[in-house]
Amino acid sequence: MSDHMWVTWVGLGVVLAVTEMVSLDLVLLMFALGALAAAVASVLGAPLWVSVLVLGVVSVGLLYFVRPPMVARLHSGPTLTSGHNVLIGRVGVVVEPVAEFGGRIQLAGELWSARTMSKTEHFEPGTEVLVSAIDGATAVVTTKES
């Protein structure tokens, strides 16, 4: 086995890479690459302690210098707006008069309870309003800007 130590290192690298597919954390992948570097050192005739040292140095180096940018890039996609927050910024039509304490609007094909943002605002039926927030099951509306 000591004559073909590189086979052991390659086997360890493959096992770590396959296990990485379950965890998807990119930690085991760095150790798998370290094991492959140790295999290269072993093929070049390095003793076992040098191969282990190569495994450690390459793995730690990859963990600190390569993994963070990879994780940041993987997690930097656009965030999806979901739930009722999708309705913020949409335009609704007043169905029943809307004031500070209530009213109804037609929004995204549904009937919503609504209220204004300030005491001075008041909207009559047929008026288009802009949804500025969702408070529970109530749309908070303001004047639609043209």
C-alpha cells in the first residue's frame, strides 16, 4: 500500500467529493482537492508526512481563500419577493370610500380592505390608488402618481 499511496489519496478525494454532493457546503470539496494535491505529492515521491502536510495546507488554504468567494457568489442571486409584499407598488381601484380607518379596493383581481396613510387623505370609488404597504390583511394606500 505504501508503494501506491497516491491511490489511497485519490480514493479519499473521491469519497470526500461524493459526500460533498450531500452536504453542499463546499467544505468537503476543499478537503477533496487537498487529498488530490496530496496524491500528486505522493506520485512525485514525497513521504507520507509530506503528503499529509500538503493535504492540510492545501485544504486550509482553499477553505480560507477560495470557499468564501464561491459561497458569496452562489448566494448572491436576486431575492424573490413573495407573499403579499408582491402587491406593494401596484395600483388598485377604490370600490368603497377609503379613509384613515377603512374602505375597500380592487387589487390584483381581489377585493381588499384598505386604509390611507394619513388622516387627510380620502379616496372616492373609481379612484386609482398606489399600494404603499400591506398591514396584515389591509392594503395601505396613497395617491397614485401619474
